[in-house]
Amino acid sequence: MPITVREVLNALNQIAPPQWALRDDPIGLQIGSPDQSVERILVALDPDPRTAVQAHYRGCQLLITHHPLIYRPLRTIRFDDPVGQAVQTLCAHQIAHIAVHTNWDTAPGGINDALAQTVGLEEVRPFGEGACVSQFKLVVFVPTAYLDPVLDAMADAGAGVIGLYRRCAFYHPGTGTYEPMEGANPFQGAVGQREHAEEMRLEVLVPADRLETVIAEMKRVHPYEEVAYDVYPLHTPQVYPLGRVGRLPRAMLASELRDYLAEKLGNPYVRVYGKPNAIIRTLAVVGGSGGDYLAQAKAALADALLTGEVRHHHTLEAWARDIVLFEGGHAETEMPGVYALAERLRPLLEPYGVEILTQGGHS
């Protein structure tokens, strides 16, 4: 049976949960139906008109991009406008579009981990601001035999993520008691008779924006007619930093590191701002437009920051903070993460006959 856009979106949500996106970031399904069948997917950086045409000519039913097509509500859709042209092409050929933006920047193995790997960083760790997710603790009482199915359903809906670990939970055995009344249809026991059931107390953390979905999935799989569960608000939000910082294979002068980064990124036009004779041992990376992370990179004890593009005031700030700033190109710093996303999707979707293509002709 063909896989659907909804199922692809579920796979993406496992890799880069939507709650890891920065506030108000327009991610997820932007064009198309969640029930549309998918046999071939193009993964790309930008949903521009050329990429939309490429998706059509390569026979794709779904375009997944890092950058969203629609950043803010549209008042008009004009075909002499680049956004309108892309919308026209995608809709005319029934190609759905999904954006995986700052949730993929933040995710393990995402844009910034891929960039760190590309430039050869070691002992990589997260740094800086990112997504701050309010959480709840969900406690449900489950028959022992249904522990794994219920936990799997909740985890697939976004529960149980702690740092770089998923499906995190705590459970403990106990005994539940109840007496079914007239009209009840108990999973175990009979009307009018007091019942004692061996159950597990199952606890998971749930991001606020996934709570309703997780509860719905829990109820769908749980065998009881009336599910006993509790929801507790927590005052310890989970923070998912966006940037990465690590140690270079060897210390380099800033001028030497510029040439090294140019080779690693395939961009001879990498720019450097700051002292050319500064010795760089620790490098922070933020793909795309990361100039605002200079202060946080300095606080993370980085000697330099590599990002895709910067503004004039960022170059002045780098001098003032005594940290070297490298401008490596927006696309050049993010394309490694685009290819990494395709590689993460392949083992999840290829068993269902879905072909994953990447921008620029790579398959």
C-alpha cells in the first residue's frame, strides 16, 4: 500500500520534532493533502520556482525543503512573483511541500551537526539559544501486556524525548481496582463485580504542543473503555540549543583556517572578519544566518564562529568581542544538512518503496 504525506511527516517528526523549532517558525506541511500518496521525494534547500520545476520533472509527489515556502500569511498569489510561481507549479502538478526548518537546525544530526562534521570538528557539543519547550508529565495506568504498545504510540506522537534520547519513560507495577456498572463494557471483569487488575504506572514527558495528540494516541491504543491518566504541568522547560561548538583537528591561524574552511565547504569566497593572526582551536558553527550567535559563541569559549551570512554590524561586533567571524555562504553551510536529512529518511521510507532524491541530481 502506498505511503502518504502524513506518514512521511510522522517520520520527519521523529527525526526533527516540531517542538524543537524556534517560536513562530512556519514548519510542517505547507502545500498539499496529508492523504496524498507518495512514491518519490525531492529533498532540497529552497522551495524556489526552479526547485519546484525540478521536483515535477523528476517525477516527485513531495518536495521537502529546509527553508519554508510561505514565511508569513499570503494576501495574494501572483504568478509573476517567485513564491506564487512555486505555488503554481506545485499545485498544478499535485506536489505536496513540507518545510523542516529550525527544528532541523536544532535536531541531533541536523544542519549544525552536519556542518560541524563537514569541517572536521571533534568533541562537538550544543551551545546557545534554541527552542524552549514547556512540558507536562503524563501518567497513565496500563495493563502489563499493553505497556509497550501504549508507550510506542505515545513516543511516535512526540512524548518521551529527553535531550538526545527518545522513548524515555518510567514505569512501576501496581494494582488497580474498579467495579463496572450497568452498561459498561470492561476489558477485564464483569458488571457488578469488584475487579483487581495488575497494571503498570507509566510516566512520560510531553511537550505542551504535543499533549492533545499524545493523549489521543494513548487512548486509541489503550484497551480500557475508560482510561485513568493524570497530567502534571512542569516548571522545568526543556531547552534545545541550536548551535554547535567543537575542537578543530589542530590549532590554526585565522588566515589558515579560512583556506581550510573554503576547501571543506567548497566555497573559495569564504570571508574572515577579525585578527588574521589569531590562533583558533575551538570553532562554533551556526549554519545559515547565525551572526546573532557571536556573544553566545564567545560564552561557549569558542575562538571563532562560522556561519553562512552576516550583516555589517556583526563584523564590527566580532572585532569588539575579540572573536573571529567566518562567513562561509548560506547555502554552503546548510547543504550538508540537506543531504543528511535525505540519508536519515532513506531507512525509514525506502522499505515502503519510496525513492529519496536530493537537489542537484543526487539520488
